[in-house]
Amino acid sequence: MDKKEEFKLFVKQNPKLLKYIRNGEMTWQKFYEIYDMYGQEEEAWKEFLSVGATATAAATSTFSFNDMINWLKTINFDSVQTGIGNLQRVIGMVQDLTNKDTKEIKKEEYKPRPLYKHFDD
């Protein structure tokens, strides 16, 4: 197993690292550099992996496919469709109001060329 795959496994085993990524305190590149230089068993990981009350539930939880399916089941699609219909009506009304304000530019009427003129003589 190469170093990158070992790092991925290390991150999966330590989901607390996600908290620092989401907060913007660290980047994956910085974490990988620490892992590359010190490995798994170094004191460098103590500050990131310390057990404390500051760990967020969002960092340790995962959103699985089943969770997504259950979330989709709770959506009332009739109300979504009604909301979209209302939004379309509002957009149509705004378009009507803006179109009335703009004046149409009249095009010149078509005048056929006389038969005896060929190239604007």
C-alpha cells in the first residue's frame, strides 16, 4: 500500500480531522504533509485527535444513501410543485411589466425594388 492510501485509511479511522478542514483551520495538503513526515504515531496528531467536547457531531456523522432516501420520502412534492407554479406566475408577471415599458423599434416597411434597377444604379 502506498503512502497516499495509508493516509486515506488514517483519515477514515480519525474523522475528527474533518472538523479542522470544515472550519478552514487546516487543509488536506497540510494534514498529508504531517502524515508524510511523522506518520501515525507521532505527537503531532495529539492536538488534532485529542478527545474533547469541542468535536462537532457533523464532523463525525456521515450522510449515507439510506439517509438521503429517507429524506426524499419526507418531501411533499405537491407543495414543491405548487411553489414552482407560483414562482413561474410571478416571473411571468415581472416579464409582462418589463416588456410593457420597452418600446418596440419600428422596422422600415419593405419597398420592392423597381424591375429596371438591378444594383442600386
